[in-house]
Amino acid sequence: MTQEVWLPLVTLILGYVAKPSENEAAVTRATAPAGWMRILPVATLILAIGCNTPGALVTTTPPVSPSPAAARPSGGPLPPELLRTWKPTDTALVGTLIFTAPDKYAFETPSDIAGGNVVVNGNEIAFFGAARCGLAFPGGVGLYRWTIVGGELAFVALNDDPCGRVSDLKNRRYTKLRS
């Protein structure tokens, strides 16, 4: 029995039990407490039913979900030297790698775009939060070491990236397309 059902029922019963009949109206003050004794068993029964009904009197607080900031690897924003669009040095590869402030990346081809989030710790970068990957944190994290040498950006995989980014990053070099 839900609160919506039993609360009006309690009110109705208590109102009936507490309302004196015409004969009881003539009861003197000395016997008045005896009339209240009729309410006690009824109130006890109603409370017992209400308390044994799952969820009848229980109020719950919804579970607290981790905030988006908590659902990410540790690290900071992209450094200025990565914030740009990069094109692969291998001319057989079509597309670009785009880093935008403070923590976004995308792989863009003429027919598609896919991306997610990144955090940086020194020369390590963690790719995560890719909608296409389908793995929520802590799954779906690809960890790489990045370097820029002679204007070329390169990545070395530091773990088995479960989300397919490895084909776009591992052993690939990129040059700056635009700032």
C-alpha cells in the first residue's frame, strides 16, 4: 500500500473513530480518556501496515553519480604547442588530427569525424571519452607519449588502446596544418 493510499485511509479512520457519536457527546470529562483508547489499536494497525509496506514511508535520495570531472584520467589541459590542426606526413593517409582547448580532440576525414577528450601529464597524453568507443571511464583510455621534433608530432603507445585510435596514432607523424 503506497503513501497516497494509506494516508487518506488513516485520516478517514481516525476522523471516524475520534468523532463522538450523539450518545458519546454526553460523556463527561471523567470518562473522556476511554474514548481515546479506541484510537490506539486502530492507529497501531495502520502504522504496522504502513511500515511493512515497501517504500510506504521511505524517502530516498537518488544515488550520486560521479561528476564529469571525476570520470576522467588525472591530468591537465592541452599545452599550447598541441592546440592546432595536424595532418599526417604519410600522404596515403587522408584526414587531420585536431586538438582544441582545453581538452578535446577529433580525427576528421572528408566523410567522417570522431573524437573525445584528452588530458596531458608532461609528455604523456590520455585519450578517452570517445562516443564511438562505447567504453566509459576507466575503460576506453588510450595512453601515449607525445613528442614534437623538427615540427613533427609523433605518438608512442604506452598501453593497448581499446578504442581503435592506435591506427591513427601509433607510429604516425603529423605536421602542423594551421594554428
